[in-house]
Amino acid sequence: MQKERMTDTQHLIRPDGETLAFKRVAGDGATVVWIGGFRSDMEGTKALALDAAARQGGWNYVRYDHFAHGVSSGDWRQATIGRWRQDAIALIDALNGPVIPVGSSMGGWIALLLALARPERMAGLVLVNPAQDFTQRLMWPTLPDHVRQTILRDGEALMVEEGLGEYVLTRAMFDEARDWLLLDGPVRLQTPLHILHGAADDVVPWRHQLALLERLEGADVTLERIEGGDHRLSDPAQLSRLVEAVERLRR
């Protein structure tokens, strides 16, 4: 890990030469690690709210961009759940001491996979509208049939969506994601888990978490169903609830 000032963007160099961009706040206690969602980056509202809370509260805090997101390097067409999982593990392995991953949407899936891969490092886990298994259970079934057929025939399809911009969905991402599905068997976590989910989320319905709760073994779980909350959960009151959830696990 390159040594730079804590206010600068730092880079973790991966074995294939790709670089994972991250920013740090130095403080005390377990390191809170922000893991963003699909097509989001470390400059989002929730990531910055946690950054401000870390500076005010004296936390150790890291936020980063996934492979092919934000200012990290990478070819989007090579992005997969397994790649994002492995990068998260590498980042944790480069840090010292216990961690509290905070995963949002797709980042919730990555955070769960990280917790299963490094259980001894976990001081807690916070998930925000988590989208575990979203490729299989949420995205593929809702794609228009012509898009699914294009992906199956050509290996990819061009997507243009408000909020996500223009990007390509690849068959490789869907196929590889089957290796990391969680909801078909037990999910054995040995760390406290706090889930915040908006009742009005139309991207990841809050009932999606019921399947996770049924599969969880060994974890004390808190599920906060936030009335009126959408997929962003980014208004001031909702951000305060996120900070409070992290604070409870830091104690």
C-alpha cells in the first residue's frame, strides 16, 4: 500500500497491475470500510456522511472504488462479483486490526462475501438495502426479454439508465455470479449484523431481506425497516440512522 497523506487518494496495486483507489481517515478502533453499490463510487452521499462522522468521532475509516468504478482502474467488461469480492478481501488484508464493513446495495453482497472470507477480522457488519444475489434474483428476471436475448446471443447488451449512465451488461458477469450466490444455502456469520432497508425501495424490495434472515446462522441480527425510505436512504434523518448503526457496533 502506497504511503500518502490521509486526505489523498491512495492506491492498492493488485497482482494484475490494476489499482484500487481509496481514501482514509485515521482514528481509533475498528476500521469502518465503505463498500459501494453497482455503478456507484466513494464520493456518494452515504460514503461522505460516514467520512464526516469518522472525522468528527475519531474513527478509522476507509472508502474505496470497486474495480472499473470511480477512479479505480479496470475494464468494465471484465468486472464480476468474484473480482469485486477479491478486491475487497485484498483491501482488508492490507489494513490492520478489526473491521466493520458497511455495504450498500451490491456492496452489501460483497460485504457478506467478505465477512464469510475473513470472519476473524469482523467487528460487525452494516448493510444498507443489500442486494445479495441480485444478478440472479433481481436483475435478470426484470430485464426486458430482448435484452436477455441479446446478452445470451452476443455476450453483452448496452444499457442506458437514469442514475447509472451508459454501460454494458455482460453474460460473463451473470454466469460468474452463480459461483457467489448466498441464498441457496446457509449463511454462517459470526459477527453482529445490522441491516437498514427502505420500505419504499423499488430497486431491492425490503422483503428480499427475509430470504437472508432465513439463511443466516450464528449472527445477532437487527433489521431496521425505514418507512418511506427508498433505495438511496440519503436524507439527513436516514444518514443519521446509518451513522448510529455504525456507532453501536464500534462500542
